[in-house]
Amino acid sequence: MRNHIVFLVLLQLFATQFGFAAINFAGCNKKMAASTTQCISEGLSVVYCTWNETPAKTCRKCKKCETFKTQCLIKELKQSQFDQCPQAQTLLRSLQRFG
């Protein structure tokens, strides 16, 4: 009986932590998407690029906009709101390495 109670408590603890991690992961993704969209918009407002279906595609096909977006994202991802966001830190390291 005691083993069952310990098992249930551990199971509940694990489920709670997993649920929190999933919420945190989704929040990080939303923040990263918002920052990317913001950087693309800023890039397209600063440099002239030939339109290519969507703002993201337009910026991706335009070297000056892509460079601006990369520098903007590096700056954004260094902010404290992304400190506890592993996928943002991974992206930041990649952008710094290749950008």
C-alpha cells in the first residue's frame, strides 16, 4: 500500500513537471516566432527587396534583409525573456556561428 502511494505521488510529480515543460516550450516558440516576425518586418522596412509571396520568403531571398534579420534576432534572443528557453539559446548559438 505504501509503495502504491509513493508511486502515485512520483507519477503526479512527473506529470506536473512534464506539463509545465510543455507549456514553457510552447511559450518559447511563440516568443521566438514573434521576434522573427518583428525582425523580418523591420528588415523589410529598412532595405528594398523584390516581393516574393510572403514577407518571410521575401526577406529570405534578399541578402540585405536576411543579414538585417539575423543581426536583429541575435539582439532579440540575448534578452532575458529567452534565458530559460533552450531552443532560443540553441538558435542564438547557431546564428552567432553562421551569421
